[in-house]
Amino acid sequence: MASMDEQILKAAKEIVVKFIETGRLSPAAFPDAFQSIYQTVSDTVKGAPATRTPPEGTDGSR
């Protein structure tokens, strides 16, 4: 199980770093963004149902 957790951590870190590099995320927003991305990756990998709500002002549709 530790190996899966390490892979989730690495994937979340790579996503956040890429967002910072491309200017879609500021380093000041790192703590909240990392937590959210980590949880999303973890839920996806482990198959947990999505229980999170979309950010305020959005309806979650594209």
C-alpha cells in the first residue's frame, strides 16, 4: 500500500509543479491546490466515489 501512496504523492506533485510552471497556479496557492489535487488523484486511483462539490460559482458542467 505504501508504494501506491508514494505514486499518488508523486503524481500530485508533478501536476502541481506543471500548473505552477505554466502559470495556472501561483506558489502562494500551493497548500490548498496540492491538497485538492492529491485527494482527487487518490480518489481516482483507489476508486472512491466523488464526494466533493464544485467550487462556488460553477455548476460542474463544461
